[in-house]
Amino acid sequence: VPFFLTSLGLVKGLQKCYVESSEMLNDAIAKFDYLGGSNTFGKAIVYGFLGTVLRRQGYLDDSENYLERSLSLKQGAKMMGGVPELHNWLGELYEVRAKREESPERVKLLAIAEEHYQHSLELRWTGRRHYECIALTGLARVRHAIGDIESASNLVMEAEKIAETHGYYDCLTSLKLTQADIVWDGQNENWGKGFDYT
């Protein structure tokens, strides 16, 4: 039952039904607590999902708290297959924080986002290609945000190959938006400028 509540709670959060999502995820935590200490894996998943839903609501401090708890539990239990997504979600969280700040704080927050995406990429050996693609996509956004257009362009192309091969349309959408920003500003001569690209 707790795993069902966990999955349904995430779905409700993605549908922006935040009250229902929160109730289901907190109920899942209570059920895992009731079942005892051997449910580290389940609690780690719930914490990660709750952190993701809280980020979508804009509760960044609470989101970070739950994502870090999930990360700590998974790393402590050597559940490395579940770690890449947490680094990606933390990277996204720091990108959101960076958008709310001015330099030099913005640059620091983008550096933290980049660290999380790099940590995710260090776990390519887990075979979780979707999360690898998400990490490359996030890293491309960060590099673009700091003005490293050559690196951002290369990351876009690398991520695009994976996304097209595996049908990761969420990544393709984000990649196309990043690519459009680069093109619109005429920052990559190989891709043209503005409407010339189309």
C-alpha cells in the first residue's frame, strides 16, 4: 500500500493537485514508519517525490530538505541506481534559485546546480539513460546561463542524440528551448541567427 500511495502521490503532484499529493505522500511516510526500519528504500523514494512536488510548488527550502534526506538514505544504503534523479532534481532546484538572484549569488547557485548534474553523470554506469539525458540537458542550460555557449552547444548535441534514440521527449523539449535561446542570440554561428534557423 505505501508504494501505491507513493506513486499516486507523485502523479497527483505532477497534475498540480498538491493537497492530495501531500496527503498521499505523508500517509506513505507514516505507513513506512509504522512498518519499521527495513523500509529505507520506500522512505527514500517518498522523500524524493515529496521534494520534487514541493519544488514545483515553489517551497524550495522544504524541497531541498526532502531531496537531501532521500539522497542520504539512498547513498547510505548503497542504492546508487536511485541517486542520479536526486542529483538532477537538486540541480533543477538550484537553477530555480539562481533565476531569483542577481550576480554573484546567481553564479554560485548555478555552480551548485552544475555540481549536481556532474554527480548524476558520474553515475552513468547505473544505465539510467533518461536521467543521464536529463543531467546533460540541465548542464547545457547551466552552461548557457553562464555564457559558455560552446560547451552548451556541445551538450545540447550530446543530449539530443540520447533523447532522439530513446524517445525522451521531455528532454528534447528542454533542449530545443535552450537551442532556440542560443540561436536567437546568434551565439552559435553553425546554427544561424533568429528566424534564419527556421
